[in-house]
Amino acid sequence: MFAHVVPVTLLATFAIQLGYFCWKLAAMRPAAARATRPLSILLSTLAQGWWWCGTLGTTIGWGLFVWATTLGDVSVVQPLMSAGDLFLVLLAVVFLGERLALREWLGVGCMVAGALALSLESAPTAAPALSWPAFGCVCGSCVLGGLILLRRGLRRPDATVLLAIVVGLGFGLGAIATKVVTLEAAQAGGGMSAVLSLLTHPVTLIVVLANAAGLVLLQLAFRKGRAAVIVPVQLGVVNLLAVTAGAGVFSETITATRAAGALLVCMGAVAVNR
């Protein structure tokens, strides 16, 4: 299992981070920067070749992420995605001229160290057991919390961090819902029956809506702040949700190494946030 889940997850995060970088380039283009109305923002975004490159990268990464969730626990797979932070930060620093303070570099280092610790926990700790009531609580909490923070964030000119947190709630809910769908598909067996189960499952709609909301808000956050800060913050939120849901929704065993890795990831997000 170790020989599969870790490489697949790393490929997924690198593809997604490269997609994020392309989206950041699209948001920086003059035509996109001048757009202010929702329709003009949408049209200017769709006209950017970099945006389509970013969409391709994130789509490939999401497909790999779905595969990874079938190979290991979500409380490991999702935090391990944070290993791609260093890749995104290096791209932002080298090609966009963004600069991080020493504290921010230490925060990114903590997140990467936590992801490496989680890679040691790649093998599933127990047979997954889905709790629908717990999943419902997670969905309700993410939606309610996201709406409250979004309302506050839209009223503040310096709302980059608040928007990044809302993005994390969207992507985190999408990751958890993805694990739910893949579990249900696995019970349907292999072949076309599993594919049909994946595509027609009601929770698939939550996957699509949660990730779509995260993508839209991510574009808005990219227009307001630095990619090297936005991405680590939202990933910290996603990781916290994944570990919490791993224990509460899927009955995954949270070992000391797994808890320490997740804690390092969250500490790194807080350091970058401040």
C-alpha cells in the first residue's frame, strides 16, 4: 500500500499546485485585473490561456486525488497533499517575485514536515466505516461556517485570510465527500458498476458543489492577496477537516504520528497566516 498511495498523492498535489500557479498568472493579466463586474470577470477569466492550463492541471490532480482516497485513509491522503506547498511557494517566489518572511518560511517548513510524517502513516489503520450522521454534521458545519466567514470577508478590504479559510472549508468538504463516494463505489465492486455508482451517487453533487465553490472563491482570493499565503492557509483548514472527519466519519485510527503530522501542518498554516 505504501508503494501506491504516497506517489499517487504526491502526483496529485503537484498537478493541483501547478494549476493554482497558472490560475494566479491568469488573475494577474491586465485584462483580468481591470475587470470589476461579475460577468466581465468571468469572460476575462475564460479568455485566459493560463486559466485553462490551470484548470487542466487541477482536473488531473483531482482525478489522482480520487484514486489516492481509494488507496489510503483520508486523514493521511489529504494532509499529505500539503507537500505540494513547497512547490507552489517556490514558483511564486521565483516567477512572481513574491517574498516570504522568515516566519512564513518556517511555517511552510512545518507544513512540509507534517506531511512527511503523515507519509509514514500511509497504510490504512482500520476498515472504513461510514457514519452518515457525522457526515451530515460536517456538511452543516462547513456550509454554515463558510457563509458566516464569507459575509464578513466580503465586507473587509483585507479579507484574504478569511477568504482562504472559506476556500479551505469548500475543498475540505469536497475531499470528505469524495471519500464517501469512493467508499460507496468500492462496495459496488469493480468495472462499470463502480464507475456508475461514482457518477450517480447523490453525494457526488456535494463533491461538485463544494469544489466549485472553493474554485470560485480561490479566484477571488488570488485577486486580493499572495498565492504563497492563500494556498497554505486553505490547505491547513482542509487538513484539519480531513483528520477530524477521518476519526468521526470514517472511524479511522488517529495514531500519535498522524496527530503530530496534522498538528505540524496546522501550526505551519497559523505561522503563515500571521
